[in-house]
Amino acid sequence: MPIGPNAFNRHHVAGKGDEESALDATIEGIANLLGTIGISTKLAQMGIEAKDLPWIAEQALAASRLIKNNPRPVDRAGMDRLLAAAFLGDRQSLSSPLQPDARAS
């Protein structure tokens, strides 16, 4: 299932049109592969507890080299949003950009 033209990082990566279709197909292909080999796409099904998400966000943001090299600026609100979606396996919730008031960390 393609996740739409405004996917979480899509508007921060160069390219439009066919490249967007290729990105959607790649994301869907990886999700299908994980399902086929029995690997969950939900952090909740991997033993992660919701109460641990804030700590995971802090640890992820502390990986400054990776954060600085990400094509999209990452702040705490964005990391919380990404982890919440990963926890539930809800890629669709990442299809729209953050609202301006949700960007503050």
C-alpha cells in the first residue's frame, strides 16, 4: 500500500514523479518481505513497551552524527511521532507533514 506523496521524509529528498513511485514501491516491498519472513513491522510486537518510547527517542536523538545526516531535520516532536507510528505499525500516520504547533520540542 503506497503511503502517499507527502510521506514522512519524502518532501526532504530530491526527486518527484517516477522517483516517488519507486520510493513507495520500495517501502511496500520491504514491508511485504518482512511479513513474508515473519518479522513484525510493529515495535509493540517486538517486545517494546509504550512506556519505553520516550527513552528510545532520547537515545535516538543522541546519535548526533546520524541525526545531522538525515535529509529531514529531526526534533523531539518528529522523533516521538516516528516512534509512535513504528510502535503501532502505522505508516499512514506519517503521510502528512507535522502541524506547525507540533514541531516545537
